[in-house]
Amino acid sequence: MAECPAAVLAKLMREESETLLKVLAENVEALVGHSVEIQPLDPEGEELASVFGEAEVYVFPVEDHQSGPLPSLLLLDLTGAVHAGAAFSLMGAEQVKEVLETREIPEILHDSIGEVANILCGAAVNVLREKMPKAPEFRRGADFETITTPPWPGVLARVDDSHPWDLIAGRIMIADEPRGALLLASSDRVQGIVKPEQILAAAGGQPGGPEAEKGETPATDETGAAGAPADVVSSTEPEPAAGALATESATEEPEPAAVTTAAAPPTTAASDETEEAAGAATLSVPEGVRVLLAAHPADMGAFGLRTLLEESGITVHRARARCCEGEILFVVSRSPTDLLVRLKSLAAPPLRPSLVVACSDRPTRDLVVAARNGHADSFLVLPTTREKLAALLAQIPQPAEVS
């Protein structure tokens, strides 16, 4: 009989905690383009309690592709989530500063934070596979949220107070500066570091702690097909950004590497109001600005993007030659190598479109690295919504500023 996936993950955290933290750091490093270290925190120490107790955090349930939800979860404090998510969506430093000051998470950033969690879960999966070839696959659950936690470790009790927990946690150091923290917890139902009585005592005797403050749930169209694992896409980047992690060998049909992003199942929490609001968003571009699309002819993500734009009355042209100011370029690809080549051939400095957007329906760490190396202005996960496209198109210079 196969071991429970959560038990396998818990065992990994007990026996390979340093390896797991190192791999998680490498994946964050590739996203942000700077050196990253995750400094371990004592699971029973006061420092960890101060970071994840009575604080605003992102909580990601961890799921197994066959069995559904596990007694496992990934936590990112708000600071760590914002920095990692902003790196994924290529958000600028000033935007990051504003988000951290206001504590208000834009929808695009919220979704990008979810994609980062997928990448980190994928990294853990690959560490497992090095130890056992038939290791179970994990993914970030669809119903992730922001909450204000009860006293540490009450957030674990809120998920499940009947099991002991194993966990690893650490401070995220980006270019030697503290930029948040993460925690991965799982239960093997037999042995653990954080015991149920500790959880309940810290949570004031209430299994669930204070009522959670829920944030937005991800739009279902961001994560792809229900229940089906996404294909792994990875390659070595020809010119990695400063501090970025070199990855596996490049091919047009890459072999699995040390990172994967799994498609999450659709969430039933997305309300009709959200869908109506997204559908009501107006898409427009300044007069005289051309919209160009570069993609493989059979790419369904590109087809959906083109349809969404054209249904709003925006003419979409095929990108055939180097673009220039006064044009908007969407580049759709599942291959980091292909994405980088297209970006460099169509939109390399000094001649650049007014807006360059890298897009994919199977986002991975390596695609984000390729988008950054290709000087894209943003990274868009497909399929998308009118609302998210409207937010992107709002960045285009007005007619007076277009040469």
C-alpha cells in the first residue's frame, strides 16, 4: 500500500529540510533575478511565532492529484508573497512599494502569487522524486486566500487540529535583505514536531482560532483544465539575468526539470458578481496604436487572447517583423527558449513597442526568467479576463505621448 502523500512530504521535511529549503530558495532566486537565501527558523522558536502568529499571510492548501486535499499547507507572509508575486508578473519596484504600503493586493498580483506557490510546490515534488521515483505529485490548492492568523501555531489548528505537524520555515533573504518568510507544513498522522496540544494551547483552546479574514479567490480561468497536471516546460536560458538560476538543457520539447507548475482545479468560490464585473471591463487602445500577436498558429491560449481582443473591437495583427513604439506586442509561448527568441527578434532595445507582454497558459519559473531576459513589461497567464487585459492596456501611453 502506497504511503499517504502528506506522510511522504512530512518525512522529507524531517530528513531533507536543508535540501528542501535550498531548492525553494533557488526557485525564488530564478524568479526575482537576485541572490536568494532562505535562512531556517526554529519550528518551536519565538522568531517563527512572531512571523506567522497574528500576522497577515497567504495560506495555500496543498493537494494531491489523485486524493484531493492533504493535511499540508504552504504559507507566505504578505511581504514574501508580494515580492515573489511581483517578480513573477514583472512588476516594478515602485509598484511593489505601493502595494506593501497600502496592503491592497491587485487581482493580477494575487494570481501571480498563486502561480509562485505552484512553482514552489512543484519544486518540492522534484526533491521527492530524487528520493523515490514514484513520489506523489502535489500542487497548490485552488482556494488559497489571505488571512490574519491566530496566535502561532493556531493557523495549523485552523486547517486540522487532530494531527501532529512537521514543518520547515525560513526567512527569505533577497540580495542579503529580509523580504518575507515562508513555511511548509505537513502531517504524517503519527510523528511530528509541532504537537496538537501545542497548537491548541497557542490558539487559546479554540481549534479554529479567530475567524479568518478571507481575501480574493483566484479566477478559475487562470489555472487551466480541472484536475489535470500541466506539462512541465523548462529550458536553459541563453543569457540568464543577474543572479538567476541556470536550469536544465534547452529543447523545443523540453524534458522535465526541477520545476513544474500544475494546473489547479476550478474553484467554486468565484462568484457571479466577479464574472459580471470582469465581463463589463472595457478594452480599448489609443488611436493609431497597433496590437500585434506573436504565437504558434495552433496555440489555443493565443487563440483565446485574440478572440477576447477582437470581440472588443480591437484589430489584432500578426507580428511579422521588429516592432516599434506605438505598437503593443503580445508574445505567447510555452517554451522559454522560444519565448526569448521571439522577444529578442521582435522587441529588443533600442526599438521597442509601447508595451510588451509575455503570455503563457502553462507558466513556469523558466518562462518568467525568459520574459525578464527578453525585456518584457509584464507576464500574463492565459486564459485571461477582460478586467486583467484592461488593466494591462491602461499602461499604454496616450496619443500625445506616442511618436
